[in-house]
Amino acid sequence: MLQMTSMELQDLIDESIFISTEYQARQRQWDTAAADLAGVLAQIGVALGVANDSYRQVEQVNAARWR
């Protein structure tokens, strides 16, 4: 039969709380890292857009020289 003392049950509860707390801490770290990565990727996207615009402008100027 499965019988637990109140002390064993409390130990299981304490362990579950510890695991939950650790999980939540790791989840916060993950969320922070994901948000940081999203910010970096957004900055890269902006930089690529600016570079693309610059290349297009230069290409238009160069193409106009041959007309």
C-alpha cells in the first residue's frame, strides 16, 4: 500500500516548489535572452534596409551615368 507520512508529503511539496521556482527563474532568463535576440535581429533588419537603400541609390546614380 502507498502510505506517506506528513513529513514525506511535505518533503515532496517542498521539492516541487523548489523545482517550480528553478523553472520559473530559467524561464525568465530564456525570455530575457529571447527578447534580447529579437532586439538584435530588429537592428540587423534596420541596418540591412539602410544598406539596401544605399546600394539602390548608388546603382541608380551609376546607371544614370550611362544614359
